Amino acid sequence: MDKFRCRNNNNCLVISTTRKRCKRCRLTKCFKVGMRKEWILTEEEKRSKRKKIERNRLIKQQERLVNYQRQQQNKNLMYSNTQRNISSSSITK
């Protein structure tokens, strides 16, 4: 808590649009509504969490790409089968 300083005599309005302006008043408000000090992440925990989020984001992107490629393959197969059926039906006539 001593790490942060308030320029407004510890009297800042902390709402969704102004919450990033004063870390001290925001943290004070959090503690007043029941947040515990041990819930604050260390720098190492923050880095680890960011890496995990990035890993998960990459995995999801890869899954979307694979799904898209499968859909394209299925469309191509359906088109190919349709063309083959049209060709074979015109030959038998």
C-alpha cells in the first residue's frame, strides 16, 4: 500500500471509467469491500498467468484453424462427389 501515492489526498473517485487513474485509492476501495492482501499477485505470478493465457489463446487459434481446414476439406469432398455423380449420370443417359 505504501508503494502507491495519491495526488488527490486519498480522496479519488474510483469508478469503472476512472479506476486506472489512482492505484492507491483503488486498492483502498478494494480492501474496504473485503479484498485480502494475499489475493494480490506477485510479478512472477502475473508473468506466469500471462504466459498461460497466451498459450491458451494460441491453442484456441490452432483449433479454429484446424476446424476451418476440415470444413474446407468437407466442402471440397462434397463438391467433388456431386461433380462425379453428375458426370456418371450424364454418361449413363
